[in-house]
Amino acid sequence: MSLELLQRKELFRQDAFWSGAWRKGNPDLKIEVTNPSNLEILGRVPSLGRKETLEAIQTSLHAFQDWSKRPAKERSILIRTWSDLMKKNREDLAVLMTLEQGKPLAESRGEIDYAASFLEWFAEEGKRVYGDIIPSHRRDTKIEVIKEPVGVCGILTPWNFPSSMITRKVGAALAAGCTVISKPSELTPFSALALAVLAQEAGIPEGVFQVLTGYPEEIANTLIDSSEVRKISFTGSTRVGKLIMERSSKTLKRLSLELGGNAPFLVFDDADLESAVKGAILSKFRNAGQTCVCANRFLIQKGIYNDFVSLFSESVLKLKTGNGLEKDITIGPLISELAVQKVENHVKDALDKGAKLQLGGKRIEPGKLFFSPTVISEVPENSLSMQEEVFGPVAPVYRFESMEEALQVANSTPSGLASYVFTEDYRKMRFLAENIKAGMLGINEGLISTEQVPFGGLKESGFGREGSKYGIQEYLNVKYVCIGGF
Ligand code: SIN
């Protein structure tokens, strides 16, 4: 039971898409892609490097000459058609995603909708890229501000959201008039390649969207070092984000970096318990805890603490772990052995430091990469799971006394991506909205991602915003024009 489920077999490509064609690359250099649920090999993709990346850059530059000059409406129609094709092929794209990434099919379907929504959104936003006319300081001049696409963009995306992290960037870039070279994670390239099939079917011209498969270093470094690539957008770890920023300084590229998080999830005594627990489940266990905006640390006030831990644990017990293609599964496998070892280590560390295991805490069937949904209470602040991004189905719960303490713990991290607060007190909501150091805040809500909002972080979670009316600005340069002689 696997690839036979696809209605349209041609969406499954084992080659890459650059310089105007589907190509196999060097037949001796291939990457095997496995299904994390059962470790079966799904297929192989080319392991490309510097040579192919340089070719793709030239193709992209060439395509930019025409694409950037097309009327926004013309680009919009093509991007919109691409989005419509994603919706039409939703089931196949979702199956492919579950096979290579492991997330439950319902979540994959949700991700395809989410991914298509970015193309649809930016197809519209592209038509609203306005400049300005500024009152001049002299009688004989006129002043204009115009917006121009930044040029060829390299986008580097992770395995946890194999489609939407691509469309969130590509939609904005293409709508702005840029051309894109996409380097998906080597763990989940098939979703990206299926997107390229649909881009071609939509009529996106040659060289406007290319997909290079391979290990990150050589492709990414070639993109970063090229002075012809004018922007890199990266979603991934803070460690790699810093390396990209350092290396990009040689060509002073524009950057968008969406990096790691360590989201605090604060529940106050006055919160609605059921809605807090519902939010906690959504926020923590989506994609088996493998999202940058997952609640990482649960900070619960002392008066509601025991009730929260008990109702939360009861709800976690209802989650069903297994192969994401099977009915009613809500938690899939983790992506790799290393990912499982990391959460094992977080659990052990918390227990060694005196925390209490409420449930879970170990690997479970039906495969090597499954980890049971875990709740640990009385977790001290110096535990690894409070300090680092967990990226797995483990929920550490910390007890706090006062708002001041909660805020201090919430902000005591170099990360600042998402945060969550549950309270019925309007004053607390306002105070925390103004004082939590994060780029995004959910108040009485555990699921905050959608295409209309500016997604992005502060501090070491990076910079730049994706989605929303702000997202397209990341792919535009502002040019001032002074016209004399009046
Ligand atoms: C991410 O984990 O980087 C993205 C999650 C989202 O868009 O909700």
C-alpha cells in the first residue's frame, strides 16, 4: 500500500526540474527517500551540486527578463491556476506527503489546502504592489517611489511542511516578479517535484520555478555565493540560519530567515480549562510536535495546574499513533532516528532533574520512529525541554505562581517565534500582547497559522515575514526616482 494509491502517477517524479526540462543528473549520484512509517524506500532523486545549480541560476536569470516585465495580472492568472491545480490534485498530493513525511493523511490534506492558499493569496497581492508619489522639496522636480522585484531568489525549505513552506515563499516571489530556484529537503523532495509538475501544467514559463534535489550544502552554498542570486529565503534551524547569514554577507543578499522557536504556552488560573486543553493539543501535537510554532513549554498557574495536567493527559491518551495512511491516526512517526533520540534525551533529562512522567515517554509500535505522546509535569526551568526546541510529541509542564514569573520564564529564551496565552482577563491579554517577546501570539487559540497573517519571528527566530500583505514586500526593492526639468 503506497504509491499505487496515486490517481495520477505522473505526479511522482524521480528526476529534478531545471534549465527547462526534467533531468536525471549523474546516474551514480542518487538520494534514497524513505517512508518514515515503515522505512521502506519510496524512490530516488538526483543528488545535484554546484554545476547544476549554476545552470539553474542562468536559466532563472534569463526567465527573469520576461517574467518581471509581465503585467501583474498576467502573472496572477498563472499563479492562481497553479493553486487551482493543487486543489484539484489534493488527494494525490496529500498521499505523497504522508508517504514521504509521515504526517496523518488528514493533516496532509490540510497542508495542501494551506499551501494552495498561499498561491491564491499572492496571486491577488501581486496586483496591489503600489508605489508612492512624494510631494517634492523643489518646484522643478517630481518624486516617485516604485517597487521592483529583487531578482533571482533561492529558497531553502524543510521537511516538516514539504509543500506549504515552498508555496509561502514562491507565491510571494513569483507574484512580485521574481524567479525562483527551490531546494527542498532531501528527506521530502517528492512533494516539491509534484508542485513543479503542476506549475508546468499551469503554464508557469520555463525557468520561473525550478526544483533542485540534493544535499543542502553544495546547492545552498552555490546559491548563496552567486552575486546573481539576490535573495535567499530559508526556513529551518537557527544554527543553519546563522551560517547562511554569515555566508551571505559576501554578496550582501536580502534574506528572510524563519528559524527555530521555543513557544511558551501560558495558562492562567482564570482561563477556560477546556479551551486551554483543546488549544494545547492542537498546538503541541500537530505534525507530531514537529512544527516551529508548536507549544514547546507549558507554563501553568498553580491554581489550575492539577486540573490542567489531568485533563490534558486524558486528552493526550486519546491520540492515536500509527501509519498516517491508516484511518483515524492522529500522530505519525518522527522524521528520523536522530529526532527520536533527541526527544528521548529530553524526557530522560527532565526525569533526572526531578520531573514526573504523566504518560508516554518511550518509543512505541508500529515502527522504529514512533514515539508515544508524552506529558511530563513539574518540569524544572533548567531542563533541556524548557530550554531547547523539542520538535517531537513531548509536553513539559511547568508550574508558576505569578504573572511576573510567567512572563520572565516565557521571555527567557533566545528564540521568539510563537507564543500562546490562555486567560479570560482582558487586561492580562493586553499586557501580554505588549510584553511577550515573540513575533506571533495566540490568545485563547492554539492554531494561528493562515495565509492572511504575517508569519515570522524575533530575536534568534529570525526575521522577515511570510504570508499576508507583508510577505510580498520581502521580494521587492524600493526605488526612488527624482524627475527634474519641470
Ligand atoms: C513551521 O513549522 O515552520 C511552519 C508551521 C506553520 O506554518 O504553521
